[in-house]
Amino acid sequence: MDAWEELVTSALLGTDRRPPALPVTAASGAPVALLDAAALHTVRRRAGLRPGPAAPAPEPAPEDHRRPLPEAARHRLGQLLAGRAAPAPSGGRRGAAPDLAELLPQWLATANERGYKAPASALPALLDAARARTDLRPQALTLAGPRGLWLARLNPDWKFALRGAGGSAALPDVRDREAVEALWEEGLFAERVALLTSVRAEDPAAGLALLRSTWTAERAEDRLMFLDSLRAGLSGTDEGFLEEALSDRSRNVRSTAAELLSALPESALADRMAGRASSCVSLDRTDGPARIAVEAPHECDAGMQRDGVVAVPPAGRGERSWWLGRIVESAPLSCWPDRFKGRTPEEIVALPVTDDWEGELHAAWCRAAVRQRDADWSRALLGAPSAPPATGPGTSSLAERAKLLSILPHEERARWVASFIAAHGLSEAFQLLGVCTVPWSDPLGGAVIDALDIARDAGSYPWSFSGVMGLAERCLSPGAADQLESLTALTTDPEDASPGAGGYWSEAFQRLVSTLRLRAQMQRELTEPADPATPPG
């Protein structure tokens, strides 16, 4: 047994049971002598190792010619990346400190808008953050740039950066036909989807030709994903290809092709659906005031099925109502004013509908308005924001209303939601707030603040507004911090308030104010010129 093995054995068994064969002084004792000898042998073993063959050096990282971050913004990025993994506060309360993890997406978006690049020292943490949160990936990889992709090739944990969205820096120039065709033939699926999207953005016809070149050889699930990517830049030039896809062997592909064609009001499919819809929905003036008469289809023939109407409805849906909805949602909305004697969308939606078909008909019109991005029909179906949701002209579904709102111009959208909150409070406004442009305009931000103040004074259950508070932290204009300052004071709970509600509200408003001020500071840091002494990268 060599000296090192003896030391290990003595350490495992204990110096009392297996004293080391070492000179031991009374002052140090056997344990200290054992550790001293182990340290000496460790140095000797390491010094005696022969160097192995050198690994080939990696290729140098590519240059990134974008601007370096200002020094304050560099430090802020480090804080945000470190704060994203901070443990949640105990007891279910978030405290008054800003949530750095929720501020990182905004910071990344602003930094990218202003053309900055990530510091080289921050790239590992930035890639780790993108790995943990898919919603960060596009912005994080954009900031990381070509050096981030270079680094990702050296660590298998970061391979997502080479395949996912946001890795456009790894794609060939769309004008390099040979490189595009090579990647299309040999690339990973995610790379091919990204390539198709990139080519479509530059030249829709070239993107369609690329897709046609391998269409028949693609798997059904891949054909579906490629077809879905045609939504961006969809135009009449895609109609011929989509008409061919109506005969695809995959039902999902056929259904998606029909949906895309119905978003083209001038397409042949839209015209066919308009004919079917007109035979099902008409103006009835035979008895009293005008109303809408509905005669749903009695069968789903081969032509309907080819045009994307699935014959078998989902569980719980009647066949005829299912077929009617698929037809009406696919018909161009421009066909209805003529069908209803020149009436406007508002006037059509206000007409009574016979035989309890109103819900199905209005829901189909809502889907059509979203699909065709028709603002006039969206307004008509939304109705006045002051009207109770259950009695509105189109739909009482908040999810459907949010989709209709997304079609309206940004300012109109914000005014509508502000009026809705003023009339109905915040309890049903969460989904509607999610489609409003950030930062919220002053009327919308003021309506949210007023509604939160009213909820606090009423002694409402505070935790039910945590979602809106979280949105407000990210979406309110930073300038609203001064207006909110007065709400941070601790108030006396009303008699019927939830226990501790006042403390919660005070803490939540303190967090909101501190978050808004931090966002303002972050904006200033990203606006300042970079320090000329800052090293590149």
C-alpha cells in the first residue's frame, strides 16, 4: 500500500483505530499530522502530473458591432439576471420590493429597440435565463447576438438558442438562394420554420415557392406547422396553394387551409361560404318588426367538408349549430349588409334572432370579425362599454371581447377598456387589460388607479386584485408613481373588510410605486450615452 492509500485508509477509519505512520508531536496530534501529510502529498501528486494533449482551440467569437450598454445599464442587467432566480417571499405575500424577474422582459425589449449588445460577461447568465423562460428567448437571444450563438454552440444546455425563435442571426441571407435551399433541405425543423418565416417576410412569393418544393414529402404535423406560418403576410397570391391544401390527406391541414382562405374575403372559398351562409341566414319581415331568421344546415355534404367544415361536432355540440357556426365564421362579413337591406353592422347585430339562434350567430360573427380583422364589425359586436356584459349586442365572453378589442386601433381600445372599468370595476377587466398597448394611456391608467382605490376603500378582498396589480406594475406609465404615492399610507380597515386588508393594500401600492420608479430609472439608464471607456463586448 502506497503512502497516499495509507493516508486515505487512516482518514476513513479514524486516527484512533488506524494511526498514521507519521511523526506526531504532542502539540499537533495525529489528526493534524494526517491533514498536513495529505496536503503535502496532494501538491506532490498534482505537480507530478504530465500535461495531456491540448484540445483544439474554438473558433474566435464573431464581432458584434452594436453599441455597448451604458455602465449603469450594465449593472442593472446583472441585477435583473440575478433577481430572476430569487426565492419567492414566504407566507404568500410579495412584500413591497419590485419583482425583478417581471421587469427583465421590458428591459430586454427596450435595450434591443435602442440597438445595444449584451456585455460578454453577461452572456452565460442571459442564456441561462432564456433557457429557463421561453417567453424571454426572442429578446434575450437578440441582445446576446452572434456572440451568444457562438457561446451556445459550446454548451449543450444552450442548444435551444440554435434551434428556437430569435436565432435569426444563424440563418442565411434570404437573398443567398443556394444557402437558403441547403438549410431548407438539411436543417432541423425549427430552423426550417424560422427560415420560411424569414423568407416570407422578405419575399412572400419566394417563401411559398420554397414550401411548395418539398410539400408532398413533409410529414402531416410538419405540413400543419408550415401552413400556420403563412398567416404572416397572407395574401391572394397564396390562394392557389391553399385551395390545393383543401384536398390534403390530413384533416388538420385541410381545416387550417380553410381557415386561412376564409381570412381572404376575395377568395373562392369565402365566396362559396357566403352562398351557404346566405341560404341559412336571412331577413324575416313577414310578421311585425324586422328580425333575423336562421335555418341551419340539415347535412354536411362533401363540398362543405372539403371547405373545412368538420362533419362530426365536438362533444356536447349539436350538429346543425356546429355546421352553421363554421359556415358563418368563414363567410366574408362584407356579404351581410346587402343581405340585410343595406343595414350597418351595428344595425344588423341589434336585430332580434328567431328560435334562440342569437348566441350561435353572434359568436360566429365574432370569430369572423377577428379572423378578417374587421374593426367595424368588432365595434358592433363589442357594443357600448357601459352595457352590462351579459346584455351586450355580441358576446358576453370576456375572452371573445378581448379578441375583438385587439382589432381596434390602440387609442380606441384603451378608451373602451377605461370606460368598461369605470362602469363595471376591475373584477372582469383582467383579460381586456391584457390586449391594451403598454404603457397604458393616461385615461386607461387613471381608470385602473381609481378602480383600485375604490376597491381598497370598500374593503374588498385584496388578494383578488393581485393579477391586476401585477399588470399595473408592468403596464402603467412610470409617471403615475406620484399619483399613487398617497395610496401607500396604511388605512383603517372598514368593519366588513377582510382581516389585514389595509396592510396588504398599503404594501401592494408601495410595491407598485417602487416598481414604477425603478422602471423610470431603467429607461433613463438605457437612454444615457455609453461610457467611451467601456471595453467592447
